Amino acid sequence: MRIGELSERTGASVRSLRYYEEQGLLVSERSPSGQRHYADDAVRHVALLRQLYAAGLTSAVIAELLPCTYAPSVAANDDAFERLQVERERLEAHIAELTETLAALDVVIGNNRRWRAAQEAPLPS
């Protein structure tokens, strides 16, 4: 498929797809006229890249992790596997922080709801 179709099927902009390629995260074949052509599995691959970016990983980190997605059993991927575990632990810690922040916001929201309800209550006569 061509770059426009991949963009349409994944929701990633054409510019993002070109960037992924520049970073070595996505591979295309070139036609004789120079147009990019992607295999069907590129849709799944781009979805993974977008998830990793959304999780806060940089292109350099993603490039380190990609060998684990291609051939998880290959011994040469030991460094990538270790990095994968480190990134998972980092995300898990971030989720814990976000959960604490969410709980704190719930307390503030609850306090504000009670205050607002008290302001709307009729005054005793």
C-alpha cells in the first residue's frame, strides 16, 4: 500500500510515517518512480509505534525495543529485552503517580461538590 493509504488506515499523518522511516522504525519499498510502498503488516506496526509514542517513549528508545517485536527468542535481543523491562517499570511507576494524582483530584472535587451543595441549600428561617 502507498503512504496515503497507510496514513488513512492508521490515523498517522504522512509526515509522521516519513519521520518513522527516517528514524529507522518503519520500512518501505520504493517503486521505480520513487513512491513508498508498505506491506500489509505495516498497519499493525504503525499502531504499535503510535502506542509507544503515546506512552512517552522516544524514537531512540523505540528503536532499541523493536528487536523484541520482531524475534523475541533471538539471543541478540538481550539488551532490547532488558530495556523493554526498564521501560515497563518506568511506565508502571508513572501509572502509580497518575493514580495518586487522580485520587487527590477526587478529594478536591468531592470537597468542591459539598461546598457548592452547601451554598445552594436554603437558609433556615
